[in-house]
Amino acid sequence: MDDNSKGLKIKVPTQKVVETKDRLFIDNFNLSFVAEDSVRLKYLSKDIVEVSLTFYAQSYEFKEIDEL
């Protein structure tokens, strides 16, 4: 676990985010329909970046278990 500047305990994530002029990728997956100018970054430590963004979806569903 890694300590950030606020003393929170956060495991070091494995996701890698790449933003280009026209696209945003999470672990090489193109995330379509990201709202323009919605990507915000907050550097918590040398190994952790908090990435916030808005994207549009056709639908949303919450499931209690991890099955698609």
C-alpha cells in the first residue's frame, strides 16, 4: 500500500490512462464519448494519479455481483 499526502492508504493501481487530442484510453481500451474538457487530474503520489472524467453512455445498470 502507498501513502499519499493526505495520509490515506491506497493500493497502487494497475490501470494506465493515455489521453490524446482526440481519444482517451484506459489499458489500451478506447473510451468513447468522453465529454470535452472533462478530464481532470490530481497527483496523489509518484505512483497514483486520480483521474476524473465525464463520459456518455446509452444505459446504466448496477449489479450486486461481477457478471456482465
